Amino acid sequence: MPIITDPLFWALAIPAFLLSGISKGGFASGAGNAAVPLMALAIPAPQAAGIALPVLCAMDIAGLRAWWGKWSVQELRAILPGGLLGIALGTAVFGLMSDQAVKLMVGLIALVFLARSLWQARPGRVAPPPAPSSPRRGGFWGAVSGLTSTIAHAGGPPLAVYLYPLRLDRATLAATTVVFFAVLNYAKLVPYFFLGQLSATNLLTSLLLLPLAPVGIWMGVWLAKRMSDQWFYRVIYVMLGVTGTKLVWDGLGL
């Protein structure tokens, strides 16, 4: 079973999965969106998604243990059906998109999420009142999240569009997000297998990266309880900006 030997891949993959674990541990949830964009700088984006899935599934188990019982059942009922529908849509699109198209999509997702986050954090902005729960809106954004999650594990930004305005408390938001993506990630194992993304090379690479899962989760839980997100988010925004711009550049063939 051959493994990836490119030093650039490992230099990008190790911090990418640590960031994903930190995100799933409940700290700076936008960090998880950097994983596939970072690895896609060294390998094809679909392969990066295939390598990421088994590691993300392992992280989900640790994340569920960390936030067990703190999720919102009401919001999960609103977003999960749409999320599963999004997986079906993403599976249909996955096989029709070239590596260049996937890089363009992942890059645009990263840049749109970055622009939205910076706009919401602008000085002088008055926070609106909490939005009401809505199965219709939750189903729509859940489906968009399932679609982008299937293609590039980039379901965080669409889900954030629905969940963040609800102003859930920090633990409830983290736990609800962890459960949503745990269900989606394990459901994605089936289409990923038939799409050929769980090849011997990808699985062996995932196995070598697996020890990063509990380390990242522990770091996320520790940070969530002790530190503000402000500086961490600044680092993530810079990373997303650079990688998103590079992927869009490559996707457009410039």
C-alpha cells in the first residue's frame, strides 16, 4: 500500500488536522474549514477529502464524548434531514466535477466564509436579536451544508449561516454542530467508498494521521474553557484567506 511521501503534504496535513480537532473540540468552529483547502495545495482536492473523512469520523467520537447531552434536539430535527439530502446531492455532483472545479469551489467557500465573518466582526456593528428556530431555514442550510461537506468537508460555513443567528449558548452550539457533522460524516462513508475515495493509499495516510484526532480534540476542549476565540480566529482567517485565494487561482487556471 503506497503512502504519500511529499513533504509539503505532511507539512500541510498535520496542522490542518490539528485545527480540525480543535474545531470539533468546540473552540473556533471555523478552523475545521481549513483542512481540505490546506491539503489541496499539495494533492488533488477530492483525494484530500477522501483522506480527511476517516480522521474526521474518529474526531467525531471524541467530540461526542466531550459534549455529550448538551445538544439542541429541536435544532437537530431542523437541520439533519436537509443534511442527509445534501449528501445525496453532493454524491451526484462529486463524480461530475474535475479536480480544478473542486479546487475552485473549495476556494470560493473559504473566501465567502472569510468575508462573511469579517463583515460580522466589523467595528461598530450592532448585534441583532436572536433569530427564531425555523425547520424551513434549517432544512435549507442543512442541505447546503451536506452538499459542501460531501464535496470538500466544508459544511461549516453554510451551517453557521443558520445556527449562529440563533445565539445558542457556547456548549449547545458546539454540541449541536458536533452531532450534525458526526451523523453526516458516518453517512458519507458509503458514497465515498463507491466513489473510490477510500483507496488503500488514502486509508493508510488517514491511519498515519489518526493520532492527531484525540490531540486536536483535547486542545479544542481545553481552549474552549480557558481562552477567547479572538486571536485564534485571526490566525484562521489569514490561513483561509491565503489558501482560498490560491485555490481559486488554481481553479481558474490562472
